[in-house]
Amino acid sequence: MFAVKSTAPSFVGGDSWANDVGQRPSPQAGPAPTQPLRREDVVTQQPVPGTNPPEYEDVVTEPGDTDDEWAEKQAAYTAALAAHNIAVQQDAEAMATFDAALEVERQKVDRIAIAGRVPVNVQDAQPGDYIVPVQDGAGIKGIAVHEDDISMKQYFRAVGRVISIEPDGRAYVMVKVV
């Protein structure tokens, strides 16, 4: 009986090899702060008393930001942006640490695709071909066998059937359930 060893199987049963690594860290940075807008004076036109025909003048009904207020807003934004950038860096470092620990644990196990779809390192296959294991020196490799050329013995040993070809030329296989 043969199976497909994979780094990305579709379905895995009892896959607890990474439990000791813990949960993937959640990003803490949150959204980036938004740059403040300077509040401008709100100006309306009001009639000038005692003018005929009426004349109008601009009157500030709501004052905008003073230079000091604007400088405070800019300083607060700069501080918030710096804190956000530090949090983003910390998130990236935490994720890199987690991914490195996860990869160390993944290297310790062979994950076997027992069902579903999985890419295999077999070149020159065509959709519809069967992937059959054959001896390769001291190891095993898969070869593509066209459905018209497959023997019953090869069919029983086949690990799956090619459903498509990946952009890099590898066969993408539907794993044959035994």
C-alpha cells in the first residue's frame, strides 16, 4: 500500500504535531492611525447693518485650529504612528518566531494525504494519468501512467489520479482512497 507524503495535504487525521507550538499569534497593531485634517475657520456671509443695497461681510462663525492646536494634533499623530509601527514590527517578529517554531515541529513528522487533492513531485503528467509508485534506487518515486496503459497491478498501487498540472509543471492529484 502506498500513500502521498505531503507538506500540504487537504485532509489529515490526528494531526496534533503542532500542539506544543500553541496558537498562531493574533496581530496586536490594529489599523494604522489616520492623519489628522486641519480644521479650517467656518466662514459665513452676513449683511452689514445700515447698508442699502445690503452689503455682506465674511464672519468667522466657528474658529479653526490654531497653530498650537494643529501642532498638538500633528505631534499626537506622529506619536501614534510611531507606536503603531513598533506594534507592527512586534507582530512581524512574533509571527516569524511562531512560523520558525512551527517549521521545526513540521520537520519532525511525515504528513500523509489520505484523501483529497495534493500536488506531487511528478513532472510530464497529463490530467487523467495515474500516479504509480516505482522503485528509484533505494527509494520510491512516482511516475505518470496513462489510463489506457495502466495494468491492474499498477492501478491497485496507484496513489491517485492527476486532475490538473500546477504552474511549475507538477501534477495535482486527487488522492485515491484505499
